[in-house]
Amino acid sequence: MLKTNRGFWKIFFLNLITLGIYGLVVTHNMAKEANIVDEGGKKVGGLAAVIFLGALTLGIYAMYWNYRICEKYGNSVRLSGGTPRITGGGWLLWTLVGSLIVVGPLVAYVKQLHLWNDANKAYNARLTAKANA
């Protein structure tokens, strides 16, 4: 069963206390679980890809990675009949256009965390249904 209770404030403070190391753990887990919940979809790169390709492309790959993560989690929610809280396009809009109001990227991240929890809940429900069938 995948975790379904990740919260913004916990991640924020742990990332602050560990000087960014916990943020790397979150990124790793987000990629790993996205590849699990989106059954049959094309795999998304992990932490190393985000760090190295993100640096190489001056952050463009990191934005593409987050877009793909939201799409993969959205697919998991849709597969269970739900509606995703944010899509990849929504994430890009909140991040790019939302930067004009300063808090846009923060809104995008919080919505992404909620989508992650929703996708894991949907996956856990499908897993339980398969086990009970």
C-alpha cells in the first residue's frame, strides 16, 4: 500500500530542517510511485534525471518532469473514475503564469501533493479490489 497522507507543511519543515535533503527524498518517492500507479504508462525519470537534466536544460526538464508527474497521477485518478485536482497543463499554468502573483508555484505544488495522495488512494483501492476478486 502506498502512502496517502503526505502534507505540505510536513514536507516544508522537514525540507527546511534537513537543508533540502528531504526534498530530494520527496522527488525520488514521487517519481517511483508515479511509475507504479500509472500502470502501463511510459516511465518517468527519477531523481538523477531531474537533477542532471534539469541543470543541463536550465530547469526546463524539471518543469517537463513535473508536468509528466501530474499527468501520470491524473491518469491513475481517472482510471478509478475520479477527477484529478490538477493536470500537467494546470501545473504549468500555475507555475508560469502564477509566478506573476508570486504564490502560483506554491499553489501548483500543494495541488500536486494532493493529487499524489489521491492517485495513491485510487491505486490502493484498485489493488484491494483485485485482491478481493
